[in-house]
Amino acid sequence: MLIARVIGTAVSTIKDSKITGDKLLILRQTDHTGNEIGKPFVAIDVVGAGEGELVLTAHSSQCRQTNLTKDCPVDAVVMAVIDHLNVDGEVVFRKE
């Protein structure tokens, strides 16, 4: 799993029928405090995340383990919205 921030959405009118109707989010990987560190990537959203939120993502074959992505041609999925992160006894991120 990776921590990422939702930085936008992607719209595609022509796509595989198995992902028709699924929301596509543009994400950027972050460190454990929410600072962006990676390249942007696109993921299927199965939890209703919104722009600016920190989320947990799964990748590769593991992302096809949710009820909505089983047997779908996806490489990344948003599977949780983060409420807070606690590292070494200190809250380093809290959703506002």
C-alpha cells in the first residue's frame, strides 16, 4: 500500500467495459506526513475520495481484490480515505 494525495480527476469516455462508470482519480504519492514525493498516477476510486484527501492505494494484482475491481484491467485502486496518521506516538496528519 502507498499513501497518496488526490490531485485531480481523469475523464475517459472510451474505455474497457469493465471500468465503465468507475471514477478515475489522479494521485501523487506522499510520505507519512502528507508531503508529495512521487509522480502522478491514475487509480480507480472505490470509496468516494475527494480532491485534496490523503488515501491508501493498492497496486498491481492486489488492486484487483476489491469487489468492484475483481478481474478488471486496473493497476491502482483507492481503497481507503485516511482520517489521521499516527507515527511513533505522534499524530503527523489529521483530516480537517
